[in-house]
Amino acid sequence: MTSPEWLESWSDDEGARRVRDLFTTTFTPEGAGDAEGDARPDGVWSAPGRVNLIGEHTDYNGGLALPTALPHRTYVALRRRDDDVVRLGSAQAPGELWTARLADVSPGAVSGWGAYVAGVAWALDKAGHGPAQGGGGFDAVVDSCVPFGAGLSSSAALECAVAVALDDVHGLGLAGDDAGRAALVDACVRAENEIAGAPTGGMDQAASLRCTAGHALLVDSRPGLSALESGTSVPFELAPAGLTLLVVDTRAEHSHVDGQYAERRATCERAAALLGTETLRDVDADRLDETLAALEPHDPDGVLRRRVRHVVTEIARTERFRDLVSEGRVGDVGPLMVASHTSLRDDYEVSARELDLVVDSALGAGALGARMTGGGFGGSAIALVGADDVDAVVAAVQAAFDDAGLRAPGFLLAPPSQAAGRTA
Ligand code: ADP
Ligand code: MG
């Protein structure tokens, strides 16, 4: 059997050392000679990726999600400039110096990974948090142990690390409390939607900026809530209960994902319009049968009703999960995770063979619960596992992938970790 590949998180010391070194090699002018001439950043900041425990495809329906921050973080070393130039390097995009002037940053005007970074500066400026002095430019480098494109939100980790860095070097004071952090969330969401051009809700950025260690964050997307009301910390302690959260990056790549997402979203909006509600959040889970009956005349093939049933039951499962962990019953959430996966697989039809394989093999090896996480069609799955059973579950998942002839997955341990902040 192939030995499992662990995707380890870095200590803050290691992350800081990596980006400081990269900053110096990237920005020290040629021929600077001695160490005195070395370029040094103003500081190092970092932000975590996230994993959603439950509450999938609910955000655009005004519903609930429950992410926690990963120990895996994106680190940024940043130094202010006096002009409005942004120069960026990334260990994940070696040899490339992404450069732009902030005056030239606007929707549709910039491309490449630097759009996520420059977009944050643009959005802060739009929200009236532009720098009090100077042109707002900066030199920065990033390095990350958050897997890319695995549904673990490397994009939010990047934006949020930059957001807390800019907040700090410009003395905005937003990262100092939860209300300010909610404002940083908004800026990061705008950066991703409007400058990077990726249509996402705000769950990823809220998790990266507002989670605390040993907690999950209940993210409420009900329209009209204030930024503060939209995020509530929920205790989520695993180690004292002898449990571990295992994340499996399936590395599956499926095409047409964006089209599928848009189609699901449009279907939900149509259902809400037919029901005369603003969003599907307004459907009472206790009256699901009546709701589905009301949709029947518009739904010859039953697809609309299955989509609605997923959304309504998933929101109810997320509330139940929140209640259980709040009562210290984290060991009892397994069946909710399994029900969530079944609903996503059969009613919402966003799972993939690889995700189903992780769930089935993990449960077969003794996991208390398992489900796909994120938008689906690939990405990652999670399993709640007794600390003593982790090796057996990992071996079972690995063997299932080997037997199926699939590309080897990556494994992460995900103790609920802390939000973005200054690292060094
Ligand atoms: P996910 O957020 O699930 O990892 P996305 O497609 O939303 O996947 O975001 C991945 C993109 O974010 C990358 O393709 C890249 O453009 C950008 N990105 C994230 N982290 C970094 C990084 N450390 N360096 C450069 N680009 C990054
Ligand atoms: Mg992303």
C-alpha cells in the first residue's frame, strides 16, 4: 500500500522564517552587498484556511454554516511603500513578481493571483479605510501550507492575511475587535468577488478572521443581519473528548463545477420565488412536507423538491449540530454528518466518487461521522474520528483509493485553530 501523505501545518516560527527569507531574497536590490542592505518587512501576519463542519450550499439560501479555522495558515511578510505600487511574490508562484499600481486596480482590470491581494487594498479604500498617509502601496511575499483548490479556502487565507497586515501597518485598528474584523471580512469578500472575480459567499473569510481556537463559527447568511450578528462563536473542543477531525483532500478534479454551482443557485432562487419567500431559509423545517407538496405542480421530475429538501434539512441539521456541541456532546454529531453527506449526494447531487469513497471507507473503519465538505464535485471530505482510530481510518481511506486506482489523497489533522493576526 502507498504510505499516506500527511499535509502538515507549520509552526508560526517556521511560517515567519519562510516569508522573512523570501522577502529578503525578493526585494533586496542587486548588489546590496552586506546584510545591512537586506530588505526587511515591517512584520509578518498570517491567516488560516477553514473547513466547514456542516451547513453546505446553505449560504446563498440565507442559511447557516459552521466552519472552523485550520492550523494550516498563509503567511505574509509586508512592508509599506510611500507610493501606490504593489509588488508581490509567492512561494507558490516562484520567480514571478506580480506588480500593479493601486490606481489601476478596479473590477475587471487586474488578473492573476495578485488580484486577491491588491483587491483587499482596493476594498479597504472603497470602505473608507484608505491609508491616512502615503499612497497605500506595499511590497509583500506570501507562503502557505494551506492546500490550493482543495476546498479549504487558500484564497480566503491569502486575503485575510493581507487584510490584517494592512490593518496593522496603516493603524486602522479593525482587527482589534469582532466588529472591526467583520468589516475586514466585507473587504475580503469584495476583493474576491469584484477584483478576483470569484463568486463566493462570506463564510470562508468570516472563518479565517473570526474563529477562535477550540471553537467553530456559526455563520448566519440570513439577509439583513448585521455583520456582527452574522457570526457567533460556538465551543468545539475535540481533544478533551478524545476526538480528532481528519480532513482528506481527495485531489479530484472535475470540470463544469462553476456551471453546476450557478445551476443549483438558480434552482433555489426559483423555488423561493414559487414559494413566495425571500430565501429558502424562510421555509419552516417542520412544514417541509407541505412545502414540497406546494412545489409538486411545478416540478414534474422531482429535482426542485430534492434541492429544496436538502437546503431545508441541512439548515436544521446545522442548528442541531450547534446545539449538541454547545451542550458538550461533540461525540454525538456523527449521524448528522452522515445525514448531511447523504443529502448532498442524493438530493443535491454535488458529491463525487472520491468523496463518497472517503466517507464510506472512513465510516467502515470506525469514524463516528464523515461527510464531504465545501461545494463538492471534488475538494475535501472530513471525518470525526476517535484519537486512537486515526491511523486505521487513514489506512482504510488510502487503501480504498489505491484499490480504485485513484490519485493518492492528502491527509490533514484539523484541531479548531485561531483566526488571522500578527505572527511576528
Ligand atoms: P481554495 O480557496 O479552495 O483553495 P480557490 O480557487 O478559491 O481555491 O483559490 C485558489 C487561488 O487562490 C489560487 O489559484 C491562487 O490564485 C490564489 N492563492 C491562494 N493562496 C495563494 C498563495 N499562497 N500564493 C499565490 N496565490 C494564492
Ligand atoms: Mg477559495
